[in-house]
Amino acid sequence: MSPGMSPGANEEAAFLSASPSVAVALQHAPLGIAIFDRRMRYLAASRRYLTDQDLPADLPLIGRLHYEVFPEIPQVWRDLHARVLAEGVELREDEGDRFVDRNGKVDWIRWSMAPWRTADGAIGGLVLYTEVVTAAVEARVKLQAAEARYRAVFDHAAMGVARVSLEGRLLEVNDSFCQIFGRSRTHLLDADMKTLVRPDDIAAAIRDSQALLAGEIDTYSAERRLIDAEPREAWIYLTASIVRPAGEGAGVEAGHEPGHVVLIVSDITDRKRVEAEQHSYQDKLRLLINELNHRVKNTLATVQSIAAQTLRNEHDPLAAFQKFESRLLGLSQAHDVLTRESWNGADLREVATRALAPFEAAAWTTIEGPSVWLAPGGALTMALIFHELATNATKYGALSTPGGRVALAWTYDAETRTLSLSWTESGGPPVTPPTRRGFGSRLIERSLRGELKGEATMDFRPSGLVCVMKARLSEPVRADAALGTTAAGSPALASRRSDPS
């Protein structure tokens, strides 16, 4: 060693004299570079190395021990230096190591180190390359945190979330999306969105998507029906928003394509079902009110007609009152049946049973025929007709004597909706045709013609009255029609036979 030279100066001189250009290149290198001998004394260092360590660019380092300049270097790094010098291996850390300097400042350092060798091949020391990557590491950590937050929100969101490509293919879906659509993630990631939407909604979906991709709108919301895996009418409410890569302009006109579309969907099937039920209820209520208004007017008109005819043909006020009261009672019996059925109609058998009940004719009357459902107007009409026939039979016909009987029977042709009825009296006093048509006959004929588009024929046979009636029903009978024979007003069966249909 020459007098006045620091330790390691001879090594530096020998190292740098081998190539004078090395010194110039080292000084201006864009990375932190330091060259050490086997004792980890500095032989050379770049300016960037010094400035990265917050040291003056002209700080003299040659000959100084690395661990004296940076006493805070952790033992793990010292062990790495020793390994390179002892084994001649190359080591590196590309992601960056955390380093805390003497002032407590935290930096992240990307580094690599390798041995340098003398002319005879011996390890002369090591070369250390360093780069401060604190900003990049912090940015990466922030990005990872943001991605973790995004993933947590995406995966566990209560609403369905999906990323969709420009072509409409699903790129990513969360669990809620799979649950709403009733399909597995594997199935959905192979699917095109158009295959999941009902055909009737595809045109609107394409129109909205084209406007979104063209930059005409930034987002849109819509209700769509799904082709659901379950046998149900499935509805979703979706919001679609476009996500463009950073730095892109808006719209295709700027020469940029959108990165992807984000869909947020919620299941509104239950809401739609409730809305449909509400609409159905409102429609039914509206129909019921209209029907009720119509029936009230018709009932008042019927009451008016009954009163006028009764008072016109009966001169005794007490008898007129009794007849009028009896006829109103028959009308009210039919109303009771209709009220119990919410004015949706009534079964013909029950109408007949209730109409005949006030005459205590259960033991003398048989009712035979299939179950036929009458509309409200038809039920009222038949109740009045049965009441008139029973009133006439009680006063003049079969029910006026103990041995008399009445047989009420009907058939129904489902194809033509034709109802055929017969009222046959027997066992009563001999019958003679009346000299004039009374109110009861006119009521029966007029009621059948008006409400049921039918007709009635009165055959006054000596053995008893036979009234044959035909009517065409405006609504089909109920599906549970069955034939049977019962005693009127009693659940006991008088006879039973099979339905010929």
C-alpha cells in the first residue's frame, strides 16, 4: 500500500486500471452500483447508489467498510454478502426487500449481487446492484388491497354482479348472480347473455346494449325475464355500466373499444308476482263491482215487476202482500247462495234446494241432474222460476195434497252449453188448463228468454203440470260435475246413477 492511501485503495486502483472506461460508466449508471472487495470495503460506487441512500453524490466511500457506512444493515443481508463471497453464487430479489435506514425511513430495495473475480479466477469481492422501488411496491400494495376489497365486495355482494365482454359473454360472476340465474358458475361462464333472456326481451336488450357501447349512454337499467332453470316466471332488475381502459376516450368514434360491461342484477320475481296478483285482484274487484251494479239494477227491476204484477192480479191487499213477500223470499234465497260464492255464480242443485226449502217439500220432491255452475244472473233467474213453480204446486198442484210429488230433473250438453230442465208434478188434484196466463207463467217465460236465452213450455196434463225449460249457459260448468239424485233440502240420497258423460 502506498503512503497516504486508504485501505483498499490499491485494490481499487488495480480494479479500475484494468479498464479506464469502467469508472466513467460506473459514475453515470442509472442504477445503484457498488463494488466491494472480499472484506466488504468499497472499491467503487455510482452516483445513483449514493443518492438512493440519501448520501451526497461526492461522498468519499473508497476504502471504507460497508457496515461502517450503513451500520443498520440487518444480519440477513450480511449473511447474503458472506454467502456470495464464500460460494461465488449470484443472488437477487426482484420484488424488493424492506429496509429501514438510520433515520427510520422505510424503503423497498430491489437488489442483486454477484461475485467479481481476479485474473487468476479467485473471488475478488462482489458487485451490488440496487434500485429503490418504494413507489412501485406501495402502488402494488395499494392495488392488491383495492383488489382484495373489490373481490370481497364482488364475491359477497347480496346482489348479482357480473363482468360481461363486448360480445356479450360472461367473464366473471359472483355467487349471488349464479343463485339468481339458477345456474352453476361453470355453466354461466360458457354462456352468452342473450341465451339467458326470454326471446321477447332480446330486442330491447340488444337496443340498450348497442346504445351503451356506442357511447350514447353511460348506463341503463331495465327489467328482464329470464329463461330460468326452474319452472317459474323469473324476473330481474339489472343495471349495466361500461368500464373503459384507463386513458380511453368515450365512444367508438374516438377509436376506442370499451373494456367490459358491469352488470348488477336483483331478483324481482316475488315483486312481479305480487304485482300480478294485485292486478288480478283489481281486475276481479272491478268486474265484481260492475257485476254487482248490474245485478242490483236487474234485481230492483225484478222486484218492481213482481210488485206490479202481484198487485195488478190480486185485489185482496193481504193476499197480495203474502204473495209479494213469498216471491221476495225466493229471490233472497238465491242472493244468499251468490253472496256465499262472492257473486261468482252458484251451483244449480243448491239454487233449487234453497228455492224449494221454504215450501217444506223435501219429502215430496226429488232433484236429479249433473252439477251445473250458473252465472249470477242465471242463478237468480232459476231461483225465481223454481219459486214460482213451487208456489203454484203448493196452491193448486201436486204439493197441495199429501200424496203429491214433484220431480225436478235436468241434463247438460257441454258442447252446445244447452241446459234442459223438466218440472213434473204427479199425485195431486186433476189439472185443467187455465183460462188465462198468470204472472207466474209470464215470469218464467220472460226470465228464460232474457237472461238464459231460453224458452219454457207449460203442459197442463190431468195428472199434473209438466214444465219443460231449455236454456243456453253463457259460461261452462265446473269441471267437478257429477250426476246424483237427492231429496230437496236434505243431504240424504233418494237415488243415484252414473254420469252418462
